[in-house]
Amino acid sequence: MRIILIGQAAFAAQVLERLVQAGESLVGVFSPPDASGDPVQEAAERFGVPVHRIVSTKSPEVYSQCTALTPDLGVMAFVTQIVPLGLLNCPKLGTIQYHPSLLPKHRGASAINWSIAKGETKTGVTIFWPDGGIDTGPILLQRDVDISSDDTVGSLYFGKLFPLGIECLTNAVSLIKQGIAPRVPQDESSATYEGRFTDEHAKIDWSQPAQATYDLIRGSNPKPGAYTYLRGVRVKLYDCKLCECRAKGTESGKIVAISESGIIIAAMGGAIKVNRVQPESMPKMPAIDYAKLTGLKVGELVGLEH
């Protein structure tokens, strides 16, 4: 089949490679402007696929470029813009898209963040036929994965959803080629949508249960980074562990231990062990190094902005 690929970064680059290896004819890649060393550009050049740099998928020029390629199928792999219906329908067989959740749950750009931050234990990959809405349209196939108790956004995506997504998109193209690709309507009664996960959502509230705090930290790692305040300085927390090392009756948000292995902060029903931090305007560093640098003491309260 003649396929156009719309996407970016390493995910789109590996999808391109897998589709070429499967014998498909990639006739064009549509990707946002990027700096040198872009993996999509490198992969496209390696296989002789022309790249069209696009600022907006709504541009009439993009539609004209797509039409001129006479594609059979469009494949969307890591797309952060809403693609207009006209462009979706430009390929003869339509367009399919990858999404890192079990749609219709967790529609939106930050599905991985929200699934972890909400303490869920299962998510997955959906390949669907987009219809112009935000992650709406019939489902072609789905595969689920477990979210382990220590998964972060980084480990869940790169360790599970990234490779599974490439496999699922490749399988979906094969089903379409065979003429047996399903179109199962999404169950709107089960649909959820969350906006982009930003700093607004990543602030730690130490009055919340320890498990919820831990889930928030995992669901913010690596971006945007869950944060609190240490002596009025905004500090992001990384590589944390949930533990029970908390003295009975200790106030939530109080530092209960400082050692070479990290800083332990009390939370409701438990504690959070912090192994790595990033103070504002500074690089990431071991938590113990920051404690030594600032002279942090056991018994201090965190979370105070002033």
C-alpha cells in the first residue's frame, strides 16, 4: 500500500522503519519542524522517503501535498495536533492513529501521566480510525499492559507502550491490507477526557495519602516533574519510593530522615523516600547532595512556599 506517515520523534521513526521492512510503500512523511538530528528525518533519508515539514496540519498546502501523493492509507504515529477531517480522509482507505490508553478512557494528550497519577494498574494501546475529534473514532485494535507499582511515565512509555505501539500499528496496517480491519464504535458512556498534565497538576499536597502522593510523583516523571518547596525553593522530586518509615504521629510533610540513600518525608499513612531532586534553575542531583548543600535538617517541614 501507498502510505503517508504523520508523526514525530523516535516513535514515528521506528514505525516508518517497521512498515518499510514489512514491504509497504512509504510515499511521504509529514512531521513538524525539528532541529538537526531528528530521528524521523534520519529514518526517512535512509529509506528514501520524502519529508514534508509542517507547522499546521490545517494548512491547505499540506492537504495539496497529501493529495499529490495519492496515498492508500494514512498512519498517525505520535501526533500532537488535531488533524482536520479533510486530511484524515485524503488517503483512499482513510487514516489510523496510535493512542497510549485503552480508549475511550483517557482521551487527551497526557493519557500516560493521568493513568499513573490516578493510581491505575492497567492501561494499553489503542489503534483507531480518527474522525476529527479528540481521540474519538472507531477502534481497530487494542492491547492492554500492566502498570507496575513503580512505573513512571518514562518506564511505562519506553518499556511497554512504545514497543507495543509499533507492533500494533504494524499489525493494524496488515489487517487493513487484508481487508479485515474492524471499526468498533467507542463506548461514549465510558469515555473520559483529561487536559494536558502541567505544573498546575504536579504540585504535591502533603496532606494527601502517601500512595496518592507517590502516584502523583510517578505520573509526573520525567515531565512536568512533581514539585514541592524546601525552605521556599521550588524543588522537583524524582526517583522516589513509597515506604513506611514514619514515626507515629509525625506531621505530614515533615522530614523524618536524611541519609546517603535519600531524604524521607512523612505523608498520610506512610512516607516518601526521595532519591533525586531538581531545585529551580539547577540541574538534577542526588537528594543527599542537596541536603548537604542547603543544610536541611530532620524535623523541617516541606511544602512551605515562604
